[in-house]
Amino acid sequence: MEMNENTQSSGKQSDQNEPQLGRPQASQSQRMLIGSHVSMSGAKMLVEAAEEGIDFDASTIMVFTGAPQNTRRKDISRFHIAQGRALLDEHHISPLIVHAPYIINLANTKNPHAHDFGVQFMLGELKRAEAIGASDISFHPGAHVGAGAEKGIDQLARSLSEILEKTTTTHVRIAVETMAGKGSEVCVNFQQMGKLLKLVGSPRLCVTFDTCHVYDSGYDLKNHMDDVFSQFSDDIGLDKLTVFHLNDSKFGLSSHKDRHANIGFGKLGWDALYRIATMKQFAHVPKILETPAIPDPADKHTRYNSYKREIAELRAGTFDPQLPEKVLADNGRASSPVTSQ
Ligand code: FE
Ligand code: FE
Ligand code: ZN
């Protein structure tokens, strides 16, 4: 779908992006392209993911094709694709994004199995992504584990080139994620990302811009957003930005921590995140929330996800400082710990 110029119903977009309270329901093409990670872990897989997205009023969703921490995957025949796609299409949820599991490390030059294993897995992941009608796979670029960023990125470029060359019949893109700089991660700045994309030179290699990671890695999205995007434009190219992960950051600028926070509850803050969510030039780019679920004060093993409320806040343009309490109340839980033991 093409970018619609009338994303802002007011017809103007001030730098401050003042919340537009009570604005009329936008038509389908004017809706903010926002959603969240949803779970495909139930028995009906894509159907449940779609139902969750519909419940959240999402216009785009992201799924893992199995557990994020491992690479065991069910056969595509068990994904309930026809029924899931019908729901997504009926509710105009598009695009669908896949997130590759965390444990693949294609930047690893030290473990001889990492390349073969990662390439094989990604070939399967591209098949699964295509089968469910995904546009992009958000992909963590991995870590150089001591070999140095240059070697790590060279290795990553070789692996990604091989994957892309072996999958020329699909349109599914690999959108490499900007990383916070934890440990020896690669693609922790735009120069490294730009170099990777240049080395591979494929139109199917793109970028997932994670707002928490970019801020944590040292780009001041809060106070100098325009400079950050112009740096991205110089080093990578804005046409390469195909997915946003919209997250606040618990620890903030240059912390290299990669701890996400709920929208408006972190160091990056509501204003910056709302501005990204409403920027006209990114109206066609899906924004995916990966914000933390709210822990139940009475039972720390139970958490309730906050996506439905955060999506509603972003659509309405109003930050709700009571989000955690309301999420708990939605689930019939009290916001303060029960004192009796
Ligand atoms: Fe990610
Ligand atoms: Fe992310
Ligand atoms: Zn993260």
C-alpha cells in the first residue's frame, strides 16, 4: 500500500505533534500503522496471532514462528494459514512481520557450526515467512564474540548473501535490527549497518529501526531526532527502513543495556515516540511495540501485556500515566501488593 499523504487528519504536522484529542475515526488508509508482537504459540498459531492483533486494534503485527529462544519449529502445515490470513485480510492487518529467533549468530567467526546452522535455519524461516504472507523478517545481526566488529560484519555479509542468493523467488525481506551495543553485538551504529548493506548489495536486505536500541547505542532520539534520521539517511538510506520497533528505554542514551520500557515510561519518553509514530515520511512503515508486560504485584510470575492500551494511546495521541494500574485492573488485579501473606 502506498503512503497516504493525509495521515494527519488536521492536515498539518507541527514539530511538537500535539495530541489530537477527539479526532474523527480515520479511514483505513489513514490509520496509524501500528501493532505489536503477538503470540503464534497456541494450537491454532496464525489464527490466534490474528485474533490477538484484532483484539489490540493493531493494523500490523509481528510474530515469532516458534519460541524466540530456540530454533525448533512446527511444520508449516500446522500454522492454520488459510484461516489466519482470512482474518488478517478481513481486518486489514498488513504488513505481517516475522521476528527470527535470538540465538542465531551469523556474525560468529569462531564457531564453525554457527554459519551452516544459521543459514539453514534462515532458509526455512524465509519459507515460513513467505507461507504466512510476511513482508519482512526482523533479524538480530548477532555478535562478533571477540573477533572484532569488522570480521563479524564481513562474516554476517557472507552468510546473508548466501541466504538471499538461495531464496531469489521470494519477496520476503530480511530487516536487520539496529542493536543497543550489549556485549559484542554488531550493527550497533549506522556506519556498521550501512557497510553491511553495501557488502551484501541486495534490495531484500533492509533495516529494523528499534527506538530503544538506537537510543541505548548512543543516538539522541529524544533531543536530536532530526539529526539522528539524517545520519541514518547518510549512512544507510531512509528507503531501507522497513520496520520500526517502537519501544521506550529503561536506561536510556548510551546505556547499551537493551531494556525496553512501556511507551512514555522510559528515558526516551512519550513525545519522541509519539512523534515517530506520527511522522508522515514513515506513515507506510509498520511500528511494532515490544514493550514489557506488567507484572502482577501479587504474583511475580504472572504478567499482563499492555499492547492494547498502548496502541489505543498512540492512536488517540494521549499518554496515560496510569497505564500499569489500568492494565492490572483490566485483568481483575489490584495494582498494589496484597499485604496478607
Ligand atoms: Fe528484535
Ligand atoms: Fe526490537
Ligand atoms: Zn531490545
